[in-house]
Amino acid sequence: MKTIQLGTSALKCSRIGYGCWRLAGAPDASGVTPEREARGRAAIHAAFEAGYTLFDNADIYCEGVSEKILGDALQESPGMRDKVVIVTKCGIRRAGDPDPQAPYRYDFSEAHIIRSCEGSLQRLRIETIDLYLLHRPDVLADPAEVASAFTKLRDAGKVREFGVSNFRPSQVAMLRKFCPMPLVVNQIEISLFTVTAFEDGTLDQCIAERITPQAWSPLAAGRLSGAGGVSMQDPHHAKKRRIYDALDAIARERGVTRTTIAIAWLLKHPAGIQPIVGATNLEHIAAAAGADAIDLTREEWYRLYEAAIGQRLP
């Protein structure tokens, strides 16, 4: 797989990243079994063998179990740690933490950022996180306090580079004013089902400021990789049918899968979108990696974009 540079940093990794959200195979830690952990480690190894060298995680994923599984997989493969970029995120706090009355919320306080980072390091069993992201914007965030936390983590050797996730362009611009280090990534939802980033200035900012946009859920939670028809009872059946038909037509012409074309569509954009693929199905992991070899034509790209927006361009 081709290699890219993340933002203005020295970090280099595979053009497509692997997402660890589903590694544990359960919504919370109570549902995780040794068998599910083993399947998660197998998915990590399969992704690494397929050429993925960026692994994206978060402290909230299955209450930290996804980080633990990644850490275990790294321990099983001596030398793997030196060949991969480890990404994890902080800032989401579950309801009931730390007391029963606490609501689900976001927390970018300095104390929470540092405490979360130290917890992630322990679960991952590594000394330094390569790229640390703020997960979702905290309305109460003080950018100076965030900058202080980032500086302390960098100076302590606990984090190499920093970025954000799900930030609007204005929020990125504000935080950049306070941080003494660059923000090298903005991880946002982008797929043929979610095209907002093409229209709201997010990708324009990424190009202008040399920020790498990472696309979470690039296959729309697996919907773009599935086969079969669309139920007429689905309120979005017309949109799905348009997108599936356009994907399948190009996939047949190219002799590849629907998954491959859906990922290749993102790779075509000049912002340098890095899709974060979260499949645990080994065939889907390989199919997504194959998108690296596909260069869609402008005509193919716009056929898919037209299907996504549901109308011809003005």
C-alpha cells in the first residue's frame, strides 16, 4: 500500500488506516469474551499483513477494551510497534463517570486529557502515542487549557503529534491559534452516504492548512460493502438504490468489489483523505486495501457524487 505523510508531521503510514472501534465485538466490556478478543487480535494481524500501518483507536471504544486488544496484538508481533502509527482519542465521558448523576458528556479539561492519555498508554502497553486526537468538540473547552495539556504530554514524551476529530473548520482555526504545535489531522465522517465535508469548508481548510482529513465510517457502517437489494420499507431506499447501482456499475467495469470502489472514491480527492476502515471481516479488510491500486477517472468520481447528492450538478 502507498505511504502518506500525516499533515505537516514526520509521521508516515499507509494510505488507508485501520479502525479499531469494532475489535471487541461487543458494545461494552461486559460482553467481551476471550473468543471475541482473539478475533479482534486476528483482525489486527490481518490488517497489518494487508498493508495497513495506521491503527486508530479511542479510550471510549468498548470502555477501553479495544485499546487493550490492540496492545495485546502488538505484544504478539515483536517488531510490529516500530512499523505502525498508533492513534487514539480522548474527551468522551460516559454517564455515571465519576458519580451516578454525571451525564454523558465531552471533557477537554487539562486533567482529563492527561489522565485519559495515561490510561490509554497503559492499555496499549506502549511508551508513546504517535497521534492523539480530541474526539468530539467540548462546548466548555478552554483552548489555552487544551494547549497546556498537549504541551505537557509532548514534553513528557507521551505523545508525538496531535489532532482533532469531528471539528468544524471554525473550531480547528480557534484551537490552532492557541496550540504551539500543529494539528495534523481532522477525523470526520465522510462517505458516499455523508458528503457534508465536501460542502462545509472542512476539506478546503485541510488543503489550505495541510491537515490530513481522516474519514471515519467510510463504508457507512458497512452499508456500502454489503450486497443485495434495498427494502422498500427503508425511508432512504431511493438514495441507497442510486448509490448501490452507481457503485456496482463501476465495480463491474473495473472488475473489483463495491467496497473497493467506495474507498477509491475517497482516495481520489486532492485533500488526501485517509479512509479509516473498521471491518473485521477479513475479505472486506483486503478489499478495502485494494482501493489503493484504483485511480478513478473524474467522470467515474462524479457519477458517484451525483448518486450521493441525488441530483445533477447545477
